[in-house]
Amino acid sequence: MKKSDIAMIILIASVSVLIAYFVAKGIFGGSINTSQTVKTIDPIDSKIVDPDPTIFNSNAINPAVEVQISGTAQTQSGTQ
């Protein structure tokens, strides 16, 4: 290779890197140094508060208890 060929390859490579840099900066944007505010929560304490009676009804149906809808008990088995 001649010196002019090597110089042309270096020139094309450097121009390509510059173009790629500006295209990537345009697509992804630059870094922005701004401050953000974050909501904080109250610290957890050991005080227990009674639940709201409008939400937690003491007379509500317990989903953990098995409820039988019909008058007869039906069992599931593999054979019929």
C-alpha cells in the first residue's frame, strides 16, 4: 500500500467516527445534570393501628373457609 492509501483510510475512519459520535449523541441525547426530588415514606414503627371498619368488615365472608353451595357433598375422583 502507498502512503496516500493509508492516509485516505485514516481520514475516512476518523470522519466516520465523528459522524457516528454526532448521530449517537443526537439519538440518545447528552447527559443532563438536573436534580430530582424523591418522595419519602414515614419510618416504620411498632405501633399497631386498628384497621378501618369501613374497609375491613368483621362480618365478611372468610375466603379461607370451604363453602358448600349445594345440599349434597361432592367428591372428585379419577373414576366414575
